[in-house]
Amino acid sequence: MLTINADSWFDGDAIHHRPVTVVVDAATIAAVHEGRVAVPGAECLHVGFLSPGLVESHAHLFLDGHEQDTAKRQAYMEAGHNAFLATGRKNLERLRAAGVTLVRDCGDKWGVNHALRAESIGTTLPVVRSAGVAIRRKGRYGSFFAEEVVDAATAAACVRTRTDSDDVKIVMTGIIDFAAAAVKGGPQFSLDELSAMTTAAKELGKLTVAHCSGREGIDIAVRAGIGSIEHGFFLDADLLDRMATGGTAWTPTWIPVAWVRDNPAACGVGPDGVAGLGRILDQHRANLAEAHRRGTVILAGSDAGSLGVRHGEGLHDDLAAYADAGLPISAVLASATSAPRRAWGLPGGRIAVGQPADLAAFTASPVAGLAHLRRAVATIIDGRVWRADSSVKLAAA
């Protein structure tokens, strides 16, 4: 049995600025007491702030965001499964050190995410939710993480093979032209094609995840019943309202685009591109505030592994961007704790009796600064405790 005495805490909905004692018995929260309560015979952990374990809702574990040399990143893509697996293991350690207990891997074509999911079971590493291999239109964007399909029939048939995936990842649109501040090319799938895919996924009991930006692509995705829009650049008020009404979540992945804006030379981006990036991010910031106001479900995900986006650090950079957009701290925390677990139909995300013992502990409350969440002092997964040490260091805020 473990007791956790915290000076303040987030219960999944609200922050409480008063002491609490949380009693963990095996894999479950057995009691929650106001104030500091001693439990005879139980191990005790004293912390400044306690929260449900953090969730990174969009990552690619086999990619190393620490590597910023584009030539080296390209060469790494030929390194092979064992090298990818080693990178993924290190990234899980980084995520754990940042307070993450659950990560959704949004696709690779080598099965690394499935392998890491299996390895993480029964350990103190974050639980991996794996989308396996994504699905894209033949000849379109997504070659490094997706399988090609050519029409509605082959797309639906491809979805039906995803019995071992937690989510079905669909590449709906291409990349962004920064200078033009627009998505390159049209949607990869029509409404009929995407509807056939979402129907097939529902028959399997799987949620769908769409790489998608631009009004045309997002409109099709929402109409087809996609579970979550990943990236979602160029949203508007009408789409946000429809997403809120229909239950389509949004993972904004702020950091990869912000990193390019801040490091244009590393990406070969000129002045026109930098200006376009500024416009894109200004709109994205405004849409974050609108999404919160309209009740659209926001899931915190950084696209960690992308150029310049480090696992663990990227999530906290994303959360800082949400706060900068005007979201209250409780909403920022919910986007990385209770909201994704609810969206995925998972237990947890709340500190309450009977809930899973899936927790993260920090030195101080994020009300005093979100930087206090950047390094966990401990994480608890199914009652298994990991305590921080000096083996993994995260950059200062």
C-alpha cells in the first residue's frame, strides 16, 4: 500500500489548493482524504503537486526529435527496426520523466509502436496506445508511416486488417505550404471513401484518427465521423462547433510548426515562409481559444519525434502554448489527463476512489508556473512506482 501526501492536486477537472492524502492499494485508488493522513504500514510519498498521469496524444516513438540535422534524420530512416526500437525505448523513458503515463503513437510502418506497446506492459514505462501502420492514398503524403490504398473498397479492406491496432490512423491531407499558408493538394479521400473507412473501423470497435488540415479535408473528416483531427490547421468557427456537437476531438500539435518558425534556417525556410508561419500560428492560437469556448474536445499532443520536437519536452511546450492562447490552467491540464482518456473510452484521468492508480507527482503546482510540470518526481502506473533520478534530464523551461 502507498500513501501520497500532496500539498495541492488536480482531480481531473479542478485544481485544489489544499493538502490531500491519496491511498493506493495495488492498482487502484482506495481512498482520498482531505489533509495529511498517516496510514500505518504504508509507504509514504510527500510531493508538492499530484495529478492524474499525463497523456501525450500524438507522438512517433521511433523518431528522435533531439536530432535536428535534416541529413542525419534522413539517413536514420534506413537504420532499421532494431535502431528504431532502441530510440523508442529511450523516448519512453523521456516521456516518463516528464510525467507521462500514457502515450498514443500515431503511426509507423515497421511495427515499432506495437512492439513498444507489448514491452511496456507490466513496467513503470508509459502505456503505449498504438495506431500501428497508418493508411494513405497511393502516391500521396505519408510514406514513412502509412500503407497505400487506391479506392473505397481497398481502403475499407485495409481498415479491416487493423485488428491489432488501438486506433486506425488515416492520412487525409498533405503537408502545409508555409509561404502560401495553405495545405498542399486536395484531400486524399472523398467523403464516400472516408465514410467506408470509418464504418469499417466502427465494425472493429476502433476509433479513427485523421492527419488533417485545411477546411475542405476537415469538413469531409467531420462528416465521415472521424474520432479526432490531428494537426487541424485552418479550422474555423463552424467546424469547431460541428466537432463539439459531433464529438470529434482536436489534437492541435502546435510545436512542430512553431519550431520551424523559430528555426527557419534549419529547415530552409525563407522570409515568405516565416511570414506565412506567423499567420498560420496566429490563426491556430485563435482557434485554440475558440475551441475551448465552444466546447470542442482538445487533446494535448506535440507530434513528438518531428524535427525539433523532443519527447516529453514537446508535450510541455504544447501545454504552454495552450495557456498562452488563453486556456485556463484546469483546461490545459484536462487536455493532457482526463480529456484523452474520456475520448478513448479509457478508465482513469481522475483522482477519485475506485479509479486506476495512474498518477504523476511534481514539486509544485502549475498555478505557480507550468514549468513545475516539466519533470516528475514520481509516476505511478497500476500501482507500480517510478521515482525520478539523474538518468534522464529535460531541458529547462
